[in-house]
Amino acid sequence: MAKILIVEDEQDFYEPIRAFLTRDHHVVEVVENGLEALDRLRFYKYDVIIMDWMLPGMQGVDVCREFRSSGGTTPILMLTAKTATGEKISGLDAGADDYLTKPFDVGEVSARVRALLRRPAALTGNVLKLGQIVLERDTHRVTKTGEEIQLLPKEFALLEFFMRHPNQVFSAEALLDRVWASDSEASPETIRTYIKRLRQKIDSKDGPSLIQTVHGVGYKFSVELD
Ligand code: CA
């Protein structure tokens, strides 16, 4: 059982999600206004937040940013009607952990919620720690065993995406779709180049790469989770 807050003003969207998650034995609360959501988050604790982008009172992305800057670490799934990857990235920059584009399947929402609930606390919020790598989103700083690693913005974005989805395999096309803008000129070859550069920067000379190639499928950030 988890306690879940849905922040969404359109009943047609939140009602099926609420019904589905309630049947899954979760406690579900709904607020329809961004400011009200922020207020609620100040006083109550939830296990997952499902947040719409377009909200009365305050936009979902701003609620997200405020909540994170006040130290909130609850995983956030953003719902967005926006399909441009640039906007997805600004959602992730604001502190969302995952996003789903409308219209969505309720089963998919539920699957994403389950994935967020399984995620250890170290993988949410603004500081990600996995193995020896620490990624601080606010300062755009990455360190390995305390030593700073200089990354280009796109290398940083790619590493952050991998760290948020450890041990999951993504094809080059999926990485393009999730990390690059939809209007970018990048190709799967671009991804291969970035992964090569990222490996050179984050891997130890001896030992296997943190970003493993799964032949014929794609790549995964391989790490033991405690
Ligand atoms: Ca809305």
C-alpha cells in the first residue's frame, strides 16, 4: 500500500487513475490546483506524486521545482500533453522523475507508479548516488569517489537518465527519444559516440564499464542496488 497524491484538474484524467490505483489497494488523494498541491505537500507525506503539467493556480513544473527546492524527495510522475522532448527535459530538470504523455493508458500509469515505488530513495531528488558516482543536479556536478568529472551538458543529461533507470536496457533509439529534443539532428550513431565519451570519463581503467552494451538490444547502467 502506498499513499499517492494526484494533482490534476481534469476529472476525465484523474478519475480512471484514482479508480485503478484504489483497486490496487493504494490510498489516493486528488487536488485540482497547483498552489493547493504545494500546500498539501508542506503538511503531508506521500510515496508518489502524479502531477499534471497544466494546472490552475501554479503550473505542475513550478510545483515540482518548489517542492524539490524545499527538500521534498517524493518521486514525481509528470503528466504532460506536451510532446516536445525539450519540455520533458525541463520537467526532469524541475525535479520530476518520470513523465507520461497524454493521452495515456491507465495501466501504463500504474506500471510507472510501481516502478517509482520500487526505486530506492537514493535515486530520487536532486542528488543521485549510485556506486561511486554522485550526480548533483542543482550544481551540474558529477563526482566519482569524490573526484570531479567534467561532463558536457548532453553527457550529463545522458548520465542522469541512466542513473535514474539503473539496470534497465534502453536502445539507442529509446535514448534519443528520452534524452534528445525531438527536432534534433541526432542519430543512433550520435548516441554511440556520446556513450563512448561518457565511458571514457566515468569508467575505471580496470574493471567493466558502468554502461554495459547488451548486444542487439541497447545499453544499461549496471550497478548493484542496496
Ligand atoms: Ca490540466
